Amino acid sequence: MLRGRLGLLCCSQLVATSALRLPSAASPFVRCAAPHRGVVARMMCDDAPPPPTFGMLDVRVGKIVEAWEHPDSDKLWVEKIDVGEVEVEGEGEEAKETPAPRQIASGLRAHYATAADLEGRAVIVVCNLKEAKLGGVPSNGMVLCASGDDGTVAFVEPPAGAAPGERITVEGIMEDPASPNKVKKKKLMEKSAEELRAVDNVACYRGVPLSTSAGPCTSPVNGPIN
């Protein structure tokens, strides 16, 4: 009887070991194990990177056409920024398109002292955010800046020749822009900001440059981008 029991025990161990066997190195891909495999499932899936949220943001080249101090805040500039949007006046052959710059409030007074430091500058703008009110002023987007270790904050800049309205891309991850509601609900901007950084003066997401048809976006300082 002892020999029989030992035989059954060995068979049970063999079955258990087979059930937990990891895919071989020759496997063409690693699949997530079924839930009942517990620890093995976590070992096989935890290393997968999160989905690339930046690809769902509508980030565009912009140009600041006007800027003024926020009337009730010593931290905020209010800007009118051309991001390629237009208003159509009239109908048919009489229709005429005119630029429709967005109003955006930015907490940059400590880093850009005068309106002249802003007006005429090329910037990049997140355009599919829900409207917010900063100091009571409606703001429809966010200008991206890089922050250096010494506290310096500077605009991320598109290359010369990039036209207002052109979408900023990152190779291999782009999708149709998400709705403003989805951007807010899924915290797509916050998650993207965790992986946005200026490296060697090039603006990058997960180490891949933010690009336009005229080349990559740059920053005079290196560090996180938000």
C-alpha cells in the first residue's frame, strides 16, 4: 500500500507542475494565463506597459496672437491662441473664413513677465480638454511647458515652419482624438504627463519625439512636461 500511495502522490505532483508550466522561450507570444492559474497569470501580465494615452490627445501647433494679465490673479496670463480653427461668415460664394483663436489661461506670470514675451510665440496646445474656469475666466485648452530642475519653466516649441492647427504626433501610437468628456473621465492628460519629458532639448513621450511635418518639438529646458 505504501508503494501505491507514493505512486499516486508522484502523479499528483506531476499534474500540478504541468498546470503551472510557463510558456517556453520558443513561444511566439506570451498569453495571459486563465484566472484560475493565479500567480502565473500575474507574472505573465504585470510587465505589459499601460496603453499610450498621448495618442488620444488632440495636441496642436498654436500661435499666441494676444495676451493680457488676468484681472484677478497675479499668477495667470490670458491668451488668445490660433490653433487652426476658423469661423465662417456668410453663405455660398459670399462665405468667408476668419481665424477663431481659443482663449486659454496659463499660470505663467512668474516665468514670462510681459505680454510681449508671449505674443507671436509658437507653442503646442492640448485642445480636447473640457472647458475650465481659472480665476473665473473660461479656458479652452492647455499650453504645454517643460520644467527644469532649477525651477525654470519654458514653452515646448514646435519647429519653424509648422503651421497653427497641425496635430502633434508620436510615431506608432496615434488614434482619433478622444472626446473632452473621455479625456477628463479617463484622466488621459494626467496619465500622459507622467511620461512626457524634454530630453536633450527634444520633447518626448516615452522617449519618442513629439513631431510635426517640419520636425520634432523642442524645449530650452530639460525635464517633465505638463
